[in-house]
Amino acid sequence: MKGGKIYVGLSGGVDSAVSAALLLKAGAQVIGVFIKGWYPSGMPCTWAEDRRDAMRVAARLGIPFMTLDASAEYKKGVIDYLLGEYAAGRTPNPDVMCNREVKFGAFYDYARAHGADAIATGHYARNENGALLRGLDESKDQSYFLWAVSKDAIAHTIFPVGAMRKDAVRSQARALGLPVAAKRDSQGICFLGSISVEEFLAHEFGAEPGIAVNEQGTEVGRHPGAIASTIGQRVALRDAAPGPWYVLRKDVRANKLVVSRSPHSRGGPPRSIPFDSANWLADAQPGAHLTAQYRYHGPLISGALSEDRAAFIPAAPLPETAAAGQSLVLYAGNQCVGGGIIGQDAGGI
């Protein structure tokens, strides 16, 4: 690291700012880069403020600052993907594609083309000899969002805060006098700042209430909009008997939900989770014990891969239905070995 040329993705947040500071302290030649994404017209995005904050961090550290326009890659690889998946009734994960197509795609290619020895980001994950590991702070671990990144990009990425806890990162930022030390974490879609998925979908598709029916087809209430509903998750119904109510299926074109007081259909818990578009970061053989997550901060489940490595077979019944389109991420201990996109027939619905 000492003397190495490291391009740091400066988002304007505290994690990337501390990452740049730590690398500089370690003797690296640090270049800060703000990555400009695509932003919907008519919505209150914070990218200009985030870029200003990133510039202030670079100025405080005395490092060069650049702006990479990755709007084309972001629009095609993240936004178009997200809208297409929701329109098809699936539940995508835009942060996974943002990492693959933008941060570890366009930015990684840009940095390497400009002579970078490596890139660095503020992700809570670890890279040990090319192996992608969970971040030390379990509540902030972001390895789930990195399963689709190429092995080459992981091998040339440094995660300076991956072995730190969030409170220690904040303390470090205050001690260094970084101008973003007290800035709140973004809770919205990757690169869209404070905008939530629901707000963005309502902006693009509209949000019309519709009917919710049980598995027998009897109307049981009304939902706020089918397109943003996630399979297996609780939904707040109006004009309905007391819940909880869970989404079993959705018909986006008819704007209708099939719901139940159980998170599973009448067929019971799914016996396997099919997936496709797999990306393998390490060797994972059928039958070997693995753990998996089928949503961020979701339960960690034990099981093994099927013989064709196209499905994960849980050792015990799932507590809920895995949503088609979400990411299934696989681990051997703390190492992320890969993942895929959950198939349309996940959960046997």
C-alpha cells in the first residue's frame, strides 16, 4: 500500500472519507473520485451536495479530486434493470448492480486505465488475499452487495474500514477533523441519496391502490400499490381484518396482491431456492456446507448447493418466502463464495 497509487471512490459520506484518510496516513498516493450517476428529473436528489462534500474532504486531506461521469452505465445497468424487474413483478436489488456496473465496473476500469494500482471504497467488507470476507461490524456488513463483482476487481480493491466498527469510523472522522464526520448515512437507492425505492417507483409508474385477495380469491382488503410490494414481506392493508398479512404473489398488470396471514403459501415452506446469473468468487461444491442470505439483514440459513449448483437447499424450512429477483448470497464461514438471482418460482408459488 505504501507508495501505491490508489483511487478512492469519495461518495461525500463518512466511510469513504475515512477510507481515503487512512490510506493517506499509510503512505499511499491517494486520488479522490466522485462518481456521478444518473438522476431522475423532478426528484430531489442530493448528488450536488454529495459532490461538494467529497470535494471538501479532498481539500481537507490535500489530495487530487476528480469527477467520473458514469451516468450512462448507471442508467443502463441499474435504473433500467430496476424498472424492468419491478415491471415484471420481481424484487431487484439495485445496490448489487450499482456495485457491479458502476463502482467496480466503470470506476474500476477508469482507475486502472489511469494507472491505479488499486481502488478503495468505504464498504464494510474485507479483502484477504483476494478473498471477499464479511465486514467486522456485523450490523454494517456489506459483503451481501458485492457478490456480483468480478474476482479481478475484488483482488484490486482495498476496504480500509472493513475491519472497523461504525462508531470507530465516526470517532476517526472527528479526530481527523473531516467535514463529514457528523453526516448521516444515506438510506435511499444507491446514488439517489434520500429517495426511497417506493418514492422512485411511484414517480416512474404511479402508485394506485388495489385489491388484495386470499389464496381462495376472496377479497380481504386493499393495498397501497402492487409494484413495490415484496414477496414474503408484511403489507399494511386497508379495510381488512387485523393482520399480520404477508404477500404471497402479485399481479403487477392487474395491480392485485395475493396475501395470507402466513408468510408461506398453502404448499408450505419452500424446499429449495433456485437461482441463476451466478457469479463465483471462490470454489463452492455441491453438498458442501454453506450458509446463505436471501435478503440484506435477512436470516442466515444453513444448507448446501444442489448437484447442478443452480439451487440452494436449506437444512431447515425457511421462515419466509424468498422473493424472486432478490440476491441469494452464499458464504463459507465469513467468506463470500458467490451468489445469484433468485428464480421466479422461488418458494413454490
